[in-house]
Amino acid sequence: MRQHGHRLLRRWAHYKPQKPQAPPAPPTPPKPPRKPQSFTFHDSTWEDPYSWMSNLSDKVAMRHMDVYMEQEEKYTEAVMSDTERLQAKLQSEMASRFAFDLSTPPLRWGPWLYYRRVEEGKQYAVLCRRLANLNEEFISHKYPSAGFDFTSGKRIEQKLLDYNQEAERFGGYAYEELSEVSPDHRFLAYTMYDKDNDYFRLSVRNLNSGSLCSKPQAERVSNLAWAKDGQALIYVVTDNNKRPYRIYCSMIGSTDEDVLLLEESDENVYVNIRHTKDFQFVTVNTFSTTSSKVFLINAADPLSGMTLVWECQGLAHCIVEHHQGYLYLFTDATKEGQSVDYHYLLRSPVDASSSPRIWESVFIDDKDLIVEDVDFSDKHLVLTTREGRKFRICSVTLPLPVGKGAVHLKELNPYFLPLPRHVSQISPGPNYDFYSSTMRFTISSPVMPDAVVDYDLSSGEWNIIQQQNLLHERTRILYGTASTASIAEKSSNIINSNSMNEVNAADDNSWNDLSEFYACEHYDVSSCDGVVVPLTIVYSRKHKKENQNPGLLHGHGAYGELLDKRWRSELKSLLDRGWVVAYADVRGGGGGGKKWHHDGRRAKKHNSIKDYLCCAKFLIEKGIVQENKLAGWGHSAGGLLVASAINCCPDLFRAAILKVPFLDPSNTLLYPILPLMAADYEEFGYPGDVDEFHAIQKYSPYDNIQKDVLYPAVLVTSSFNTRFGVWEAAKWVARVRERTIYDSKRPILLNLTTDIVEENRYLQCKESALEAAFLIKAMES
């Protein structure tokens, strides 16, 4: 035993402890070639070393770009390799929340129920219909199998269009922009994206035979409307710069050439068409930054010419509807020479003989009750209204009284329809059936999965016909009362006779509201100039800790569009890990009227950025988000907002996600590679104007990257098929790496996605898991 002990001592005497292995060196970010090129405009000269990335006609440059993109892809994979298990876990979580049934709820139009469903193992949906009287109370779109009712012995489902077969026609890719069934239910007109040519191609299918019609088969189609009860199709085509400029009329079944109804030669004027809800007229809108006009085409005789019914100065939103001999105009045009902040409703008899046509106001202006949208049926007018930031829906019985002049809305005894708490958006459904008393809306909230709701405006009943129930991880589809009586009982309600009826907030269980588990709070944040900016935050009641929460701040602030604050199931993975998700409704966006939009566009774009920064600072100062644990999130124009905010205060953010961002406005607006619309210049500024050019240069993310400063970790996602080219993302990433302090714990990554992500739920899930893993890694590093 003693000898054995000596041997052990001798071994220990010769033992040399191993040196701890050095951690592997972090991956090295790729460096694209620098090819400096000088540009001069107005009184400014600047150098762009990466302008070659957008030179699509230079084959050598594009080969360099391909190599560089491959390097970026490998670098992103290497940096994120230590999160593979986390990504797999996140992807599994997110996939488990998918709705099992991808069918859309059936929409009744005349004798038919139209819907889309995805067959097992297929990537794309099938458009189907059933006669409603064959199966009034069916619950599922998949059973009876193959649309055959074994009880009645009748085939009850008709497949109208299989988008998997369309994908074979269009190179494995099926993306539809427009789809319109004719009012006689005999034809389907639709446009599919031709990826090789980068335009939408029009096809018309005979729904009785299933075959394609020989004509029209037009290219570059941007708009369409049925006329002559389905015997004629009117459509709009674009020029090579994607400007809608020609209107054609095609007689279905005729061998005659399609008739050109209008050609707009002015390159600044755009054309748009739509049919009125009753299919009596097709309206033609021509608009530019200097004027807006609306013409009428008699749908019964589409070749009889166009009649001008409305004209105003400036770019205005103008929608004309027809109801029992009256035209109704919903517009935000100037009123008596004065700019207005909100939309208003006018009307005029169809057969008015005065020139110019006289329009009278329907409602007396009420600054406390703003009408955001209108929808007509045969017997009801439905208004989406806003009081402050609170959205509501109400219905008014038609026809409206004649000869009384403008009235207050309350004089028409409006029925305010039930809604849950925290409504962030109300989106109207297709509502094709003009003679139906039922109208469909999608109700969105930050703490409730989207609810598709049918409101019966005559009886007062309302039904949630589709909504994902996250508490049971399944999708609830309700239609009729057969085997779902107990569920339907909770989601079917009667509106009281009280004209100012509203749902009781305590009734949120009917809506699959998640407020019991996730809190939604609203704050008013004072911006630099004293303007109050609405801020919404969502967090898990169970996982939130005081002053210890990482946060994700969303922003958009462009085109007067509402910030998307809908519940997104992929964010549940962050919420359940203690994250706070916040939404800053900055100027430039929607929900605050035209002035709110205009105060955050063109030369005033800096207001959007300052609003966003003030909201970010508020979250940290109030302890809602832990200092040094705030991330930004922006999509498209929202990417410009977040990137500009990072340039101003890089130390305020620990990370950011920029999805297909607009990052180089100076060059894009001055030398557009892809066609831009007038609305883009109205939004971001006209570089031809020297003051606006300087304003663009001041807010441009690409032109204002700080030197020798530590930037947050940023994941930029882009695609070769985005409206703002992949070169914008690539240039910004390269310049940030070149100018700022390198820190391997704060990587700048470029992730390229495929074109079909939006069409493929698996790829969507994979991308969301990568983004969440990136944010978690950035906060923990």
C-alpha cells in the first residue's frame, strides 16, 4: 500500500496541467471590394465606394455581388452556429402554434359559399365553392372527403382554381395579386406573378368548364373590374416603369380585339379602377400630385364612354359608391380651398345635371368622432370610426334621409357593434354580396389572435367565424351551429336595441382574448417638440420582472399607414422569455389624421426619428425595459426609421432587426434602379428640391453612419426580389462594418431570404426563429 502511494506521488510530481483551450476565434466579417465613385448634385459632392453593387447591367459587378452574397451567407451561419439548438427550439415552439386548418372561412355570395383550403402535402391553396343550400351547416372544409356528401349522395364542392397547378405554369412559384369572380358567378379573372418577367399576367377561367378563356390574356395588369353582368372585363395595364396608364375592355367569348378605353400619356398621372358594390358602375380614378379625378363608366354599356363626376386639386383619396340613385364620395380632398385632416362623406344624385356636379356633405364635421372607412350594402351603411385612438364600428340604416342637409351621426341612430378591448385595427372583408345583411370584418389586437367576425346588421347577431385559439393550440372555425353549439354559444351574441351599444369588456372570453396572460398598456410619450406620441407595450404577466426585461420596439411611420400591432404568435416565444414588446406610433404613420402623416414625411421625416428615439428613452427611463437591453425592429420604411435612430443614438440600442429595409434614400430617390411611384417621392422627398435634398441627406441611414463608435448588433434581412433592392442592405452593412468599432459580440449580419418565404409557413417560421435567436444571443452576450 505504501509503495502504491509512492507511485502516485511520483506521477503527480511529473503531472503538468493542460493549458485551457483558447476559445475559437470569432468569424471574420467579409469585406466587399471598394470602388469609390463621386457624385455631385445641387451643391453637394459625395463618394460612394459601394455604388457598384446596384449596377445591374455590369456583369463583372454582378459576379462580385454573387461572391459577396455567398460570403455574407456563410458569415451569418458561422456567427449564429452556437444558437442552432436555440433556433431549433424556437422553431418548434412557433410551428406548434400554427393553425392546423389553413382553410379560409366560407364567404357567402348569392347562392355560393367561396373559400380556400390547403390540401395535405401541398404548398399552395385551392379556391373552391359550394352551393349553400346543399349543406347549410357544414363545419369543416375538408369533410366530407373530396367534397362529397354521402348522406345526400351529391358532390357539394367545386374546385375553381388549384394554385399548385398555377405554380407549374409560373416556374414553381404561385403568387396571386388580384382575384375577382364575375357577378354572374360564371368566370374568374385573376393575375399571377410572372417571376421571370417581373409583372402580373391576367387570365380568365370559365368556372363551369374549368378551362382558360382564350382572351383576355394580358401582361402587366394592375387592376380589373367586371362589367355587363360578367360579359365584359375592364382591366388596367402598366408601362415599363410600372405606372398604370391604359384601360382596356374585353368582351368575354368575343374574338374582337380588346378596346382601349383610356390612355394616360402624362408620366406623372396614374390610373385605377374599381366597380361599385352594386356592379352598376365602374369608377376610373386618375391622380397625380397636382390633381385627382373620378370618372364613371356605365357597367351595362362599358363602351359608351366615361363621365367626369369629381375633380379636385392635389393628390386625394377618392372612393365613389352608388346606392339607389345617389353617388357617395368618401374623400380627404381639400374642402372649400382648405386642407382637411380627415376623410368625409359627400353625396350627389346620379342624374345631376349641373356642371360642375354639386356634392353635399352627409355628416356634420365632428372632431371627436372621425370616420376612417365606409362600406355599403343594400340596406346598411357601415362606418369604421375613431375617437382619439379608439376604433369602433357602427351601422346606419339606408336609405339616408333626403333634403335635411348634413346631420350629426347620432341623429341617424347608429348601432355600435361589439368589439373587444385594445383593438388596434379593423379590416373590412371582401363583402361582395351587396344584398346581404351580413358584413365581415377582421378585428386585430396586440393581445388577441385576429378574429374574423360576421355581423348581421338586421338581426344584431355576431359570430366569430375564425380565430386561432392559442390556449388550446388549435384553430377554431365556426360556421353554423352543428357539433359546435357550445363554442358557438360563447361567440354568438345579440346586439341590444340600445343604439349606442358596446360589448362589455368583461366579455373578452368570447374573443379568445389573452389579457389574462399578457398585459397591454398604453402610454403617451412627449416627443422633443412636445407632441404626444402613443406608445403601446405588451408583456407576459407571469414572466415580467421589474427593471430586468429586454425589450423590442417596433416602428414604421410612413405612408400614413397604421403600425401593425396585431398579435403575432411568433412573438409569444419572446414574451414568454420575459421580453417586453413595444409599438411606437410615430408621426408619418396612420391613426392620427392627415396632419400626423404629413408631419413625418419629406422634409419633416426627422420628426418620425425623434418620436421613435423618445419612445425608446421612455422605455428605459421608466424601467419598463432594462438599460442596454433594448432592440429595435423595422420593416421596409420602418427599417429606415430604426437605422436612422441607431445613427443618432447607437448606444441606446443593444440590437436591431431590419427587414427588407429602405436604407439609401439619397441614391435611390435620385437614381432609381427599380421604378418608384409618386407616393414614394411624396413620402421621402423630392431630391430635385434643394431643401428636400438636404433633408434626405440628413436622415439617410447610409449617409450618416457614425465613425469610430460602437454600434448595436444588427440583423438585416433582404431578398433579390424586394421593392428596395438587396444592394441597399448590402451597402449599409458594408459601410457600418467599415466605419464603426468592431466587436464580435455585436455583429452586423446580412441574411438573404428566398422569394417564397411569404408563401411558405415553414420558411416563415425558420426566419422568425433566426431573428428571435439573434435577439436573445445579443442580449445575453
